Amino acid sequence: MRLTGIRVFRVELPLREGRYAWSGGKSVDVFDSTVVALDTDAGLTGWGEVCPLGPVYLPAYAAGARSGLGELGPQLLGLDPTDLGVLNHTMDRVLKGHAYVKSAIDMAAWDLLGRACGRPVASLLGGRHGEAVELYRAISQDRPEAMASRVAGYRAEGYRRFQLKVGGDPDTDIERIRAVRAVLTTGEVLVADANTGWLPHQALRVVRAVRDVDVYIEQPCATFEECLAVRRATDHPFVLDESIQDLGVLLRALELGAMDVVNLKISKLGGLTRTRLLRDVCVERGIAMTLEDSWGGDIVTAAIAHLAHSTPEALRFSATDFNSYGTREVARGAPRREGGVMRAGSAPGLGVEPLEDVLGPPVLHFRGGE
């Protein structure tokens, strides 16, 4: 099998609630997603997607994804996309860094591999564990009482795990944590996610003020070292996210006991191939994981579902169903939330068939021989 063409699409993903806000006053109203199609001489097409959380969250932005794909695309034509090691080595050789740019290509290659051998990606990533994947619901940053009031609606949709967006004024964040925890019931889980928004002294104030509250503390500060200092000053269960940028940082975090849970984002790590590697290290070391991405639509949600379903249940803290947050369907066959869970499909590959009339014409198109 050889790559004969690469098509790149841009699609906007409006939000069901109109706006998504997190630490530092950051917010997004409409997400700018990039979808990639890998066409082959076998008549098969694989699909991938990358959708940064705006330009101010990680060193990634939507136009940068498409610009990077413009650099990568011509260099990949003629390769066998199911040779995942060769494909990733080639991408690293022709474009240094920019893991998020490579993520959609790698995701589409896994989709192709599954289609070619007639197996769902979850089977190729390690097999299907359990009947369903439990999801969390992010609560966009707002006034404490407004955030608490949203829990009832999300609970009615089946969610039992809630990720509270904090990382603002410490006094207000203390109120947010207490207000939301007060409306939760037995068995429901609360994570206070600062998204790097606190300075160390602010993070210490918050964790001490909520010492009596049943809550996980997620990525309080910008750097690994700052988070580690906070971790050592609290007995709250601790989650790292933005700091875990590659295998080297993960190994250091494991050595230092820097977290109890880790969030693995597919695009931040460069695709399913490298995310699987970090996932398997965490499985070996007994570290629970949230399997997710920065953002996305139906294709990203399908990739998350397959990665999460192939992860042992005991180490699967939660996962994300981004297509529940948006109003635009871009592919048929993607997993849909059923209560507070989702299930990876059993069709070959990622099991999605993009709606090309929704995607529109490609913004980039590379063909073999050009």
C-alpha cells in the first residue's frame, strides 16, 4: 500500500454552550479543526483530526497545523502509511518538533491500518477492555454558583466525573471548589483543573484552604518543578497534564512520584503511536490515566474511544467525548455518549465515515508525482 494523496480540510466546530473558558481569562467560542485524509493506491482512505484548544493553551494553533501539514505532505507521498514506525521517523526527519502537526497523520495511518486488516483500532492498540469507557464533563469557568448549578444538568446526561475549571483568583477558586463539591453525591468525582493558571503561592493557598474537601488537584502551575512543589505540600490526589510533553518527562515524573493520575493528550504527544507508548509505560507502573486530546470533533472522539477502550479498566481514570460539546457532526459512525459512557465502535479502523459535504473542498491537496 502506498500513499497517493493527502487532503487537508478546515472545519469549524461551534459549541453547544456557546463558549468554553478556563484559566487566565482564556476562552474559545468556535473551534478551528483540521481533518486529514490519507488516500492510497489500495483504494482505502484513512482519516485523522487535530484541533488545538485555541492559540494560547499549548504551543499549537490551528493555522500552524495546516502550515505544518504543508511541509510534511509532499515528503510522505509514496510511503506505506501502515508502516507506522517508518512513517513517524520520516515525519520527525522532515519536520523537527511540532508534534501536534503530526498527530492527524498518525491517527489517519492507524485508521488505514485497521481498515486494511479489517480490525478496529482498539484491537490493534491492545484489545478491548470492558464494556464501556467512563467520561468526565468539564465545567467551563464562571461564577461559583453558576458552575455548581450546571452539575444537575450534566448529571442528568449521565456524567459522574466533573473537571472544574479553576486557575483564577485563589479566593474565587476556593469558593468554586467548595460550591461544586457541595452539590455532588456519593460516588461522584471532582477534579479542580487549574490549567497552569496559579503561581506556586496561590496554589498552596488553595490546597490548604480546601484540605477538608474531597477533590483532585490538576496541573496547578506552569512548570513541572512548580507542580512538584505543590504536590509535596498537599495530600490531595494529584494530576499532571500540560507538563507531560513526552516520554522523558513522564519517566521523570514517575521516578519522583509527581502524580497519581496523568492526562495523555493524543495531539500533544504526536499521535496514537506515541500516546500508546506512554500509556503502556503508565500501565506497567500502575498510574491511572485520562485518555483525551486538546479538543476535536467526531474523528478525535473516535480515536480517544479506541485508545481508552484498549486501556485496562483499573487504570482508566476517565476519557473525553468532545463531540458532545459541539453542534456540528463531521463524520458518521463516531462514538456517542450513552449516559456517562461511550464505546469504541467495532467497524474496521476508527469506524468513522466523514461527511465530505460538511468538510467542503480541501484547503490543501498533495498528489503523487506532484
